[in-house]
Amino acid sequence: MGVVSKTSFSEISKSNYLFSTFNYFRLRKLIDEKKYFQKVRLGDFFEIISGFAFSSKDYTDEGVLVCRIGDISKASELLVDEMLSLPDDYFEKYEKYRILKNDILIGLTGDGKYFKTCLVDLHEPEILLNQRVGILRLKKDITTVAIKFIAHLFSTDEVQNQIRIVAMGKTQKNVSPFDILNVKIPNIDFTKQNELLEKIKPVKAEISELKNSKLQIVNIINQVFGEELKFDWSAFKKVKKVKTYTSSISKFANNLDCRMGIRFHNKAGAYIQSFLESKTSKRIKDFISENIVLGKSVSPSDYDEDGEYFYIAMSNIKSWEFDPEDCKKVSEIYAASNLNKTVKRGDILLARSGEGTIGKVALIEDEDINGIFADFTQRIRFTGFDPLCAYYYMRSDFFQYLVYTHKKGLGNNTNIFPSQIKEFPIPDWDETKQAEMVEKIKSQLDAQKVIDRQVEEKQQAINKIIEDAIKHAPD
């Protein structure tokens, strides 16, 4: 049964963009119910700076960091370790796009449900801002705003709804910097802002304690696989520290490409390869139902935001899962011409290029997904091996260090190919053992999700403290 909503042309005219969708009026109603929240514009206190469209060909192994939209987590954290690098001289060349301490970063593209923000709390960050991310920076003459208080407001529905209602686009929602400045916030006395920050400080401390108690996913996976295979990770770390060693000309000739690089011949790579070969004779190629294949390239004219098929690029799997948030869609004609490059449940996509992303994998878990994978990704279809177990194995340092060792190229232009991936060792476990490995890992990952829920509950408690104070504040 459909939902019928009635409105008037005068109501439609209140929208700058003449929106008339059901979702618009739903959000409009929620916003109008919280008039006490909307007193002054963000633009009264802040300026906004949009990022620069840096080219991926400029990325380097080391240098100044660049913050992309994916480097802001939904938990309002800046993922510095995930950032790519640009040449050092870019820090001076693109001075306008420097991120400063106490900037509020906001993603200008989102899934329409939540627009990510974070407060920069680094002392002297050497980070540049990429496109589709904005900086909210306090105007120089403003002295009556507690920046941490404003940052908290962005996690409230009262602010998020004001952003959602002006976001445009069918599959990915975009919001303009102008609309961000028009978001309204409460006009709270500066002293009261600081009092509220003191009041929520104990809850923030509890959140920090919970976050610090979390285990990194890769450490959980390494522990489970390491215990089963009886691998000494501490010994491996010692081998990795060895930076100088001798070799011979004959060793440079013992591979098809006559590779002479230090990375390919490093002792840690040989150590982990030798260990895995002592445990299994099986290779990835022994458990795939078809050849590992590369994806399909795309041209700008092939994109269609009203299309039914996602175009899954490397950037959409860099978080170790398929993330549709910034995933473009392609036209019906393009999709029909590339049905052999689609994905289905159980497929694993592997990023085959680009420092910071190469080797990352994502397991397709959606039964009804319509997606075509990009040319810089590989599709791997397992048979006789649980895809989830394979996915965990490929996230482990066993597999990832092999990618590091075998990738070819310099700078950001490194690549790994299907002919290499299919020869990587993989444990020869029966169905029961695979299920056991999956259960051990999942049980620990579920425990981390419990912590995430506890963090969310405490964040909601902070939001309630702030909302109650705003609701009862004098006009």
C-alpha cells in the first residue's frame, strides 16, 4: 500500500531547489519541530574551503598527506594511517588547501543518511584537502564560539537533517558548500558552551576508553591464522627489520621477470613464502572456479546516476568492504555490454594497483547487487573454499605481505596481476576447519561490534545532554 502525502505549492516554494519529494517533506517536518535549535547560521561564524582535485598520478610513496572523503570515518575520526601522499613541495604549492588544527572537516558527498565530519585535533598537521571535502574554519574575528561544541552539533539529527534536506543526487548525495553555511545552529552563550563541554567530558573519556579497548581487525585475523599454522609473528617482525643483505646474480635470474628490486628479494618475503610452502602445497588457482579476471574501464560518458549498476572502483573497496557511499553508477547500455564483468555474492574483489589500496580485498555479500568491477580490480571466484574464510586469509599479513613482495612498479604506480595472485599459497583446509577458522574470527569481530554499539550509546547520551541544554536555554 502506497503512502500519500499532501502539500501546497506555497510549501514547495520554500525550498531553494523546489524539492517536492516525500523525503523532503518528511525532513522538513522534523526540522520544523526543532525550531528552538535553529537560531543562527554557521556562515555567521565560519568560512568554508573546498578541497582541490588532486590527480591520482601525483600520489607518491612518501610526502605530504592528502585527506580524501574516505579518510573521515563515520565515527568522526581522521584516518591518518589510511591517507595517501603527494610530493613534499605540494604543501607550499597548494597552501590554500592546508588543513589546520581546529578545522572541522565535512564530507560534501554521502549516502544521504549521514554526512561525515571530524574535528582536526592534530598539533601541526601536514595534510592537504582533496575534492568533495570541505573545511569549516572559524572566522578570525570570532571569539565567542567553542569549536569543540560546534563539532559535537554535527552528530545530532538536528544538524544532519538540515544537510540531508538539501543534498542532491539519486545514488550518491552531494551538498554544496553554500548550503553548509546556511545550516542553522543554536545561539548558546560562550560560557554555557564551555560548561556543556565540561559536562560531557566524562562521557567522552568513557568513549576514548572503549575505543582504546578495541582490537585491530588485522591483529585478530593474524592471531587466529597464526595459532592454527603455528607461525611466530615476533620472529617475522625481527626478520622484517633486516634492511641490508647480500644476494647473488643467480638469484636475480630465478624469476620470470629477472627482478632485482630489494622489495622482491627481501628476507621477510622469502621467510613468509617458505613458511607457507612448508604448510601447504595448494595455491589460489587450486580453489577458483574460473580464471581471475580484470575489470572493465569506463569513460565519463558511461556514467549515469539513474543507472541500475554500480561501477565498483578501487576506492569503493579501500575500507575492506564494498562501500556504495561514493560509488558511481553506469548507463544501461554500458552495463548490457559488460555483463561478463559483473559481481555476485561470494565474489572477492582485489585492488591491483595504487599504493595504500593495492592488495585490499572486499567480499561481495549482497545477493541482489548489480555491479560492474573496474579495470584496476580483479574478480576472484572460489570453489571448494569458503569465500569468507578466503577473504579473512587475504586480509591477513600472510597474504598481504606476499602482495607487498610481488607487486611491480615504482612510486604510486605499482601493480599486482592475476598470474601472480593465483600462484600464492593458501592453506589446504577441509570444510570443517574452514568453518572453525571463520567462527573464531567472527566471534572476536562480534565482540568489537559490541564495543561500537556501546560507543554509539554514549554518543547518543552526549547528544541528549546537548539537546536538553539547548531546549531549555533562554532566547
